[in-house]
Amino acid sequence: MKAKKLLAIGMTLLMTTGMAGCGNAAAGGSAAATAQSDTTTAAGASVSADAASTAAPAAEAKEENPIITTTGGDLNMSWWGGDSRHEATMKALDAYKAKSGVTVSYSYGAWSGWEDSMAAMFSTNTAPDVNQINWNWIYQYDAAGDKFVDLNTVADTLDLTQFDQKYLDMCTKDGKLAAVPISMTGRIFYWDKTTFDKAGISTPTSLAELEAAGKTFKEKLGDDYYPLAIGEYDRMILMVTYLESKYGKNWVEEGKLQYDEKQVQEGLEFIQKLETEHVIPSLATIAGDGADSIDKNDKWINGKYAGIYEWDSAASKYKSSLAEGNEFVVGDEFKDMGKYQGGFTKVSMAFAISTTCKDPEKAAALLQYLLNDDEGTTILATERGIPVSKAAYANLEKQNLLDPDVAEANKKVMDYNSFQIDPTFEASELKSTDGVYYDVFGGLSYGDYDSATAAQTLIDGVNTVLSAN
Amino acid sequence: MAKSDAAAGEKQKVTLKKFFKNNFGFLFILPWLIGFCIFKLYPFASSLYYSFTDYNLFKGVSKFGLFNYESVFHTAKIMKSFSVTFRYAFITVPLKLVFSLFIAYILNFKIRGVNFFRTAYYIPSILGGSVAIAVLWKAVFRDEGLLNTALGFIGIQGPSWLSDPHYALYVICLLRVWQFGSAMIIFLAALKGVPMDLYEAAALDGAGKWRQFFSVTVPLITPVIFYNLVTQLVQAFQEFNGAYIITQGGPRNSTTLISLLIYNSAFKSYNMGAASAMAWVLFVILMAMTGIAFASQKHWVYYSDEDGK
């Protein structure tokens, strides 16, 4: 009997450890399953239209579609994005094979969960040769400078003169050019003009008009209608834009947060005021909508949420998600937030070559094709935003391949926004759903934090990340 | 001398032959054994080591100590996550056991189309925690979803299931209870093993259906109830999918189960050391819960081969 019990306990122990494995597998599987999604675009939408919609990772969270991987090429490459980007990139790789004889295998998927899997690959030195990377990965994964090839060493093959030095500087760390920028991006307002027309007002061109619109929407359209809908990370960016407009300082400079507790509290109260004055819905309201993202939210689709604050590259995605008949317009940066031109721009995404790549010259030749070559850039068009490569831009402009909404939004952002962000701004400890930004703005919106506590929590969280980098 | 050497050699040969003969069976399980060692035992042991370090995926290890375990017990977010996990387990396990036993009991009757119903009830277990189910769950439980619309028809204004921290956990719990198929199948097998003559004897003694169920069926299937209890408990404490795909741990961490927090710590913050420590605390809790279950079985589990003990 004793032996039987011991056996039973032993089996339970084994089962428990075994199930721990199952649990992890399920976790990973699920992560992958969720990561693997992309519902981006309506079939038949023009390449350039969809394209930019997935240019910025923040604009494409939780889309659905499986991670696809092929093997056996002379080089391999990874990227994230939506269907149209996948199709265009594969087409470009096929064309490159026809032109150069180089076969490129690839791995692609949607943004959600992508960073987790790439982090694992970079940490284990198993990443593909060529990778589409998020800007902060240079600092997050290549902190020791051992993950990405210095692209200056392949400058004979990859024509870096097509890129403004200021953009190359953004991808340079400790004198090493870790990546080559593909496009630049920043935040701007987009409006559903039809709903504003229904409320009898024009789309806001200033903060004062936006604040007034909250009241008008409530009175004329009802409690369910809001002129703007923004999530946690959007709130953080809008708050920083407000503070930059008012105080004229970068959020973080030289590894130090530039704002004191009082100023941060003021920024948080600005956001909270928008919520209490019916300009933006509470985070509980948005969560209760049960949508993965605003573009999939019925209330945006049908005009109950009549505005968003998004990356310039996301214009087409939000435009195509609106119900038929609702007119989408690119808004303006608000000039009455303060005396400075608040708002930042950043490298939307970049290409990097892994140090594990056996033939960096061959990889650089591929990048030259994708970034600067007429044929390559024509196929990719604005799939990754408005290109910063002068050769690519000139080619697309000549061929009329620049999506008008994305181009308009990008121009407005680049012309107005005058601040920079520190790469740690997008650190996953801050930006992820488990991070500080979600905690702070969630705490404020749900009433768990007052503005003073929220300010202190935000400052502590940012300083913790800054001190660790 | 040469003779004794030859004898010793012969003896060694026989011993080796005997050894191989006796352990030949291990050859058959070698593939599993290798897989177990590489994919279970090694990660298991290394996670114990890492739990005493500050191992970061990109920065490596710089210090050793008990600090991760200290932070487990001194970090409000982690303690809240354990608390949520306990609530989740204590809600879902009894509910799932009762529900699966109830359905198995019904499906044990001779009714027309019973095989169809058995299959139908098992389907949720196959679907599992997939993206499709997340979409379905959100469609049902969102503010203007099916449930609140149905409640609205009878004049009740439903709460915000997904966005109210008081209700969100129940949405996740329900997903788990809904996947009762495997427990149901096991119960069904156990119910079929209950001798019919015991029911006949009980009926002769005047026992009705309920009395038969509680006085005959339940005592005889207690070993299976115990088995399901332990497995469901283990699974509930390790639940990840529901929280990850439906609520991402929100609102306000009200559905951040410990497995999700471990995942976030490991793969979003790259803090493997802290994640390993949390995983080991979870493991100890699981072992303790399993131990309690085993200790309790002598009071309520009936094994027919032990003279009723």
C-alpha cells in the first residue's frame, strides 16, 4: 500500500512537472496564436493604401494571421506587418531572386507577439540575417553592440548617401550604424468628418475646439458619442506632446527625465480633464467595447468615436475601417497647446543585419534593392510608410505611388513636430500592456490613482527604466 | 591464475548480459527519456538556478541571492496575481467538477442520440483557448454583447463584464468551466464502472434517484473525483490562455493570473530570474495543494481493493 501511495505521489510529481511544460507550451502556443493574427485589410485595397497602415507597430497590435516561415535560402529575412506588406515583400524577394539569383527565405507575422519571439531569437543568436526592426530594439537588444552589423562596413554595397545624416544618426549607437531607417513617423489626429457634420460642427483644428466638441457631442448626439478615442499609450504620447508644447523640453534627454512631479501631474490632469469633459471615453468604456483595437471597434467604424490620435503611417488602416459613407480626414497638429511645436518624430522602423549573418555584403545588397533600387521600391511602395530614402521617395513620387492620406499626414507631422524621444520611451517595461503607462493611465481612469500618485508612479517607472539602461 | 581470470571474465560477461537483459526495456523508452531530460528536466533545473539570479535575456547574470523570492512576497502586483490565481482555481475547479459530473450523469442514461450529445459536449474542450474563442467570448460579454442584450430583454441592465474589475475574472472562469469535456469523459467512464446490482439493491431498499446518486454513485467514483480534482487543480493554477487572449490580464490586473505574470516578466521585461522565482513559488504552491489533496483522500476516497479504507 505504501509503495502504491509512493508511486501515486511520484506520478503526481511527474505529472505536475509535465503539466508545467504543457502549461508553458499552451502559453507559447497561445501567444503565437494571438501573435499570429492580422485582419488588416480589405481584399483588393491598393497596395499603397494598406501599406502604411501597418508601418508602425503601435498601430497594429493584435492583428491576426499565422507566422509563416520558409527555409533554405541563401539569406533569410524577417518582418512583421499586415497582409499587403507580406505580399509586397514576398513579391520583391521573388523579383530580387530573378534579378540577382539570390534566394531569400523568410519569416513574417503580425506585430502582436512578434517582439517576444524576436527577442528570444536575438538573445539566442538565432535571428535571421536581415530583420525589419523597431527603432528601440537597437538599444534594447543591441545594447552591447553584438547583435547588429555596423552598416558603415557595407557602405560600398548599401548606398547610405540616400539617407539624411540626421536619420542615420538616430540609428547610430556608440559610433556604430546598427540599422538603416526605412521611414519616419509621428502622431497626428484623424477625424470622421461625417460624425462632426452630424453634430453640426467642423473637425477640430485646435485644442479649444476639441474640448468644445466634447460638450457638443454629448448634447447633440448623446452619451455614446465622443470626438476622440484614445487608449493608454495614445494618452501617454498626447500628454508628452502637451507638455512639450507647453514647456519646450524633450521628455527625456541624456538619460534623464526632464519634467518634475508637478509638471507630470499637470500633464496627467490634462488627459483626465479630457475624460471628465466627455472629450474621450474612459478606458473602461473602451475595454467594455470588447475590440482588440480602435480600428476594429464598432464605435469607431460607425462613427460613435469620431477621432483618433495615431501614427501618420496608420492613415489608410483607419480610413478603410470606417463604415461606408463616413468621410475620413487627416487632422492638424494643435498649435494652441503651448508656445512650442510639441510632438515627436521617430524612426518608424529600420532594417538591420544580424551579426550571425555569414555574408553581410550579400545582405547589404538585398537592402540596397529593397530601399534604393527603382524596381524594389516600386514593388514595396509605401508598405513601410513614406520612405526616407531619397531615391525611393523620388521614384514613388515620379510614379504617383505615394498614398495621399499617408503622405499628407506624414508631411504635417514632419513639418510641425519638433521634439525627439529617447529610445527607452518605447521600452516594453513601460509600453506593454503590463507596463507602467498602462498602469498609470488605467489607474487614473479607473479612479485607483489621484493625479499626484499617478505622476509619482510614472516618474518612478520611467526612472527605473532609465537607470537600467 | 589464468583459470581464475577466465572465470572472472566469464562472470563479468554474464553479469553484463544480465544487466542488458534486465534493462532492455529502457531502450524502448529512451526517446521519451531523452526528450524528457532535454525539454523538461534541464529547463526545470536551470529555472531553479536562474531563480536565484538577476538573469536578464540581454544582460545576462550579474548577481546571485534570494532577492527574487523576497520580491515575490513583497511586491503588491505579484501577491495580487497569486490572489487572483487562487480565486480563479477555487471558483473553477469545484464548478467544473460539479458541472462535468452532472453532464456525465445525464449522458450515462440510455437516451436517443446520446453519442451526438457526448460529442457535442466535448467540442468546447477541443476548441480550447484559441483566438476564435476569444472573439466569441468578447462578442458575448462586451457591453453591448449578446449577454447584456439578452438581459436587457428582461429588463436587467447587465454590468460591464470585460471592463469591470469585479466581473472580468468570472468571464475567464466561465471559459474554463465551459471546457468540461475531458473531465466529463473520465466521469462517464467511471459511471459506467458502477455495478448495476448496487443500484438494484438500493432501489429495493427504497432509495430514490438522488439517494442512489449520493449513496451509491458518488462513493464508488470518489477515486475518479479525486483524480479529476488533482488534475483540474494543477491545470487551474497554470491557466494562461483565457487571461492572455481575452483580457490580457486587465482591467487593472484583475485577471492577471500568475502564469500570465510569469510570461510577461520573462518575455516582455526579459527578467528571467524573477519569472523563474515566481514559477518556483507556483510549483511549491501546486505541490502543497496536491499534497493536501492526497492527505485528505483517506477521509473521503473509497478504493474498492482496500476493504473500504
